[in-house]
Amino acid sequence: MKNSGFLFLALLSLTTACNSGAKSTEKKEEKVEEKRIVSLSGSLTEIIYAVGSQKELIGVDVTSTYPAAAEKLTNLGHVRKLAVESLLVLNPTHVVMLEDEVSPDLKSKLAQAKIELVTFKHPNSVEEAKSLVKEVAAWLGKTDASEAVVSKIDSDIKNLSKLAKKPKVLFVYARGAGTLMVAGEKTPLEKMIVLAGGENAGKGFTDFKPLTSESVIAANPDVILMFTSGAQSLGPDGIFNVPGVAATNAGKNRALIQMDGQLLSGFGPRVAEALSELNGEFKKVK
């Protein structure tokens, strides 16, 4: 995965590179008739539900917020702060996660406990999201179920509206006023902005960089895009109080789009839903 993906994952505490299949760290000694799965990825959790294998799911991570039923399962917190012992108590047969989230400690302890670790490459585009759905479904023995999910993604993508004018969109990641970063080129957020019909205002740099008053004025976005949690961390209308923002078109029009972080950045089975929502919000931009 490119550097932008690594920094993105670290910043968002969320899980967003091409899919080429699942890889296992342990050889299967016998066929498991029914899996007891712990999912440490919100995108993988969504796929498990989407193809109808949720009965095999016994635990999830903090990013597994959709569907609502997933929040009723044992939540093991964030993968980077995972207490392996709390996972082992669930007695899973398999742990599924995105491969760039695997720590040596987790890998070692799962191997010692003879729990199979199955990893998938992180999706970073619509095509990769569809591939991930197919790969996870195939691993679950639900290949046929994946066809409907992929078909819906394709159908929803075709229904996106073409915009008369592309709004300049600046994605701002926030964890309170002390942590403000903007998305540049070749980031997952840029891909979502462009696919939904907008133009990324973060030009001239890749990955993420700190927001400064000079940079935001120079970018002069028509609208600011944020995760709902990030916007809330700044307080009511907090982003418009950040130095430099008030001088931009977005600041003058108080144009802010807030979206659920997992929906916007997960590149899971709801990727087209995220694009449809974003596309609809772009229509409202002056």
C-alpha cells in the first residue's frame, strides 16, 4: 500500500491498494464446518453481513459500526491497541483483518493459540472494493451472494448525477483543534471526491499535511468535507473558526459537508452509497 494509505490509517484510526486475495498465516489442518470469526475491520464486518454470514461473527473492532447489529457484538476496541487476551477469551477459529494492520505481536499470539489469521489487502478504489467483496465472500463460501452486492454497487455508480460545475473540496481531518490535517493528492479521500464529481482542493502535495491558514486560503475550497466525528471534535461551527477558513469561499458560505467516517473512507460494500451521498451534497454547493 502507498504511503498515503499508511498515514491515512494512522490518522483516522479507521481502516482505507489492490486486492489479490486472502492470505493465511497458519495452514489449515482440517476443514472447519462453522467458523467463529472476529473481524478487526469495519469494511470486512460490513461484507460479512452483506453476504449473510453474520451468524459466524462473534467479535468486532471499534470501526465496525455498520450495520447496527454489529454494535451488539463484543467490541475489542481499536486494532492498534488490541488486548489480545480479550480476543482469545472469545475462542474464535478465525480472525480477519486488513494485512497492513497486523502487528507481529498479534500474529505471534494467534499462531500460539492456533487461531487462523486471514488477511486481505486494503481497498482503495471502487474496483478494489468490489474485488474485496468477492474475495471475502469466496472465503466464506458465499460466492453467489457477492454477485448481488457487486451488482448493486455498479447500479448505484451509474446513477450518480453529472454536475454542471465541479466544486473545489478540501477534506479536513480533525481530532480537536490540536490535530488538523488536509488531504492531498493520491489519497483515498481525493478518490472519493473525484468519483463523486468534485475537485480536490488539496493540490501540490501528496498524503496528508497539517492545515495552516496560508494553505487553506491558497486552496480556497468551495466546501469543506469532514468526518462527522472530526467536525464534532471542534464544536459547533468550529471549522469556520480555524484561522484562514473564514477567508475561503467555503468559509464565506459556511459550506461544510459532514459524513460518517467508515462510510466515506471504508471502501466496503457501501462505497456507492457513500458516493451517492457525497454527490448529492456537492449539488448543493454554491
